[in-house]
Amino acid sequence: MTPGDGESPLPGGPARRRGPFRAGERVQLTDVKGRMYTVVLTHDGFFQSQRGSFRHADLIGKPDGTVLDTPTGHQLLALRPLLSDYVLSMPRGAAVVYPKDAGQIVQMGDIFPGARVVEAGVGSGALTMSLLSAIGEHGHLLSVERREDFADIAIGNVESWFGGPHPAWEVRTGDLADVLPDAVAPASVDRMVLDMLAPWENLAVGADALAPGGLLLAYVATTTQLSRFAEELRETEQFTEPRAWESMVRTWHLEGLAVRPDHRMIGHTGFLITARRLAPGTTPPKRTRRPAKGAYPADAGEAGATGAVVEDWTPEALGERPVSDKKVRRVRRDVRRRAEIEETGLASRPPGE
Ligand SMILES: C[S@@+](CC[C@H](N)C(=O)[O-])C[C@H]1O[C@@H](n2cnc3c(N)ncnc32)[C@H](O)[C@@H]1O
């Protein structure tokens, strides 16, 4: 066996990404108008759309990248989805970390093979998949999610992508501040990624869990969260000066001489902020550059160093669309049903079930 020849048992590894299409696997179809559909291929399945219909059996056994001439006279391009395609099409409970940010988190968070990583919350499991891919089977990712229904959806999504449980993944439900001290030894975690409304609430447990030099990264949606996190992080005196940034990705239209940015782009997703854990007993070096005049109100009082009088860190207060319980129940059902289809390769349930 030569390295990378497809025999690796690594979950989500080459064996699942190569070779002809198989029943039970996901395929992304693109019609001539560029509309995309994701289907799980089954022996008995039938795909129907206004721009092409076919029996799944006609695609099973064909190579990835096939253009299928359908019996209805249309053409459909069939490709195995990339992780970035899957993340944007999978069922969601909570909002997901977009691929452009997941890429930044893996790179700037230095998520390395074999790393011991903690993430919270898990939400729909989008970032989880990038973290698991980066640490590989010899790392360890502890994912903590306070909502059991979200954790359930995330497990369904992650296992569907990797084709089963990932050996490096542990999921626990509960609040990070309660779960973490019992779950990991002090000073043992290499990297910690927080994607939640109030990440500053976990600075103390995070500082205890992180190894000296370990990296803490938070992903927040608003400047008010960014500011509060930065100020409370400084107050701990256990971390280096935080660095914050955002990334923007502008796609391009490429046609003949009409080569220009697309008219639309995703204007805002979130901000990233990182800091490194100092060695125990060390305090941060004195900052020689003073904060700009007026950066901290003289009388911040109860409002805290940022001057922001925000008590209610709810999704609504931060302008996020809340997810209804009904929607979460539906997504959970869909995820379970998809797992059944992937396992059996059949769209229909056997009679009597
Ligand atoms: C935006 S979602 C995370 C999305 C996820 N990173 C993804 O890419 O799919 C935020 C999640 O954090 C969870 N959460 C918020 N505070 C938490 C805490 N203190 N401990 C554990 N989970 C928490 C919420 O229930 C929610 O599912």
C-alpha cells in the first residue's frame, strides 16, 4: 500500500473522498442554471427537478465529476461536496462558522496535528469538522455545548461527514464553565476556541485549562462583544495582549473581458480575537503605548471599562435571529433520517417500520 492510496481507515479520509459514487453517500448536483441540489444516493432513489430527473442507480458507480445526460433531456453535473459545500448545505440548529472564518481559525489559531483542543459551543458542528480535520486522529477535541438538542444535531452532522464517530472527538453537554474543570487537567490544553454569546464568562476556566503559551481564540459577531472580551481578558493579567481582526472575501465574476468583483458579497460574519496564555506567576509586560485619550471613560462605574451598559447578552439583543424550538425539532429529525439513509442506502423504510 502506498501512502494516500485510499486504504486509510482515517475517518473522512481518502477512502471516502475517492472512487466511483456509492449508495449512501452525498452528491452535489448543479443544473445548467447553476442551481445546486444535495442528495444522498440510494439504490431505490429518484431525483426530480424542473431541470433534470434521474434514478440514483444511474449515478451509482459513475466517477466523481460526471455530467449526467438525464432521460428528461437535461444535463446535471455531479460532484462530491467539499467540506465548505457540506457546511453550507447541512441542517443547522445554531448559526455556523462560515468556511472563510474556519480557515482563519485553523491557521491563525495554529490548530496542529495531534493538538489538544477545546471548543464551545458546538452549535451545528461546522467548526468542529475543520478542527477535527486539522488535529487528525491522534489529537483530541473536546466540544462542549450547553443545549442537548444542538449537540445532537452537531453529532449527526459531524458523523455524516466523517462516515461515523471520529476517534479524536469527545462531546459533552453542559455549560463550559461547569464542564471544563472536570473534563481536562489544569494547564493541559493547547488551543481553545470559543464561539458563544458571552465568551468572557469562561476566561477563568480557560486560563486554568490552557497550557503556558496555549492559544485562546474567540469568535464574536459584534463590536460590543469584542470590546468586552478584550477588556476582561486584559483584566485577568494571564494572557498576552489580544489581537483582533476580521476577514472579507469578495468573489469575482470571470467572463471574457468582464472580469470584476461580484456585485454581492457577505459583508459581515464575525470578528476573531486571539491571545496566548502566559506562564503561571507571570504578569503581562507593561504596555509602553498608552491607550488613546478617551478610550476608557474616566467614570466607567458599573458599566465596566468599555462603558457599554449591556446586561442582556441574548441573541435578540445582539441582532441575531432566534431559532424556534419547532425548527430545531425538525432539523434533529432530518439529521436522524439522513443517518438511516446513509447506513442502509435505501430511501424507503422496510415495510412494518
Ligand atoms: C453560534 S453557535 C456555535 C456554532 C458552531 N461553532 C458551528 O460552527 O456550528 C453558539 C453555541 O454556543 C452554545 N453556548 C453558548 N454559551 C455556552 C456555554 N457557556 N457553554 C457551552 N455552550 C454554550 C449555544 O448553545 C450555541 O449552540
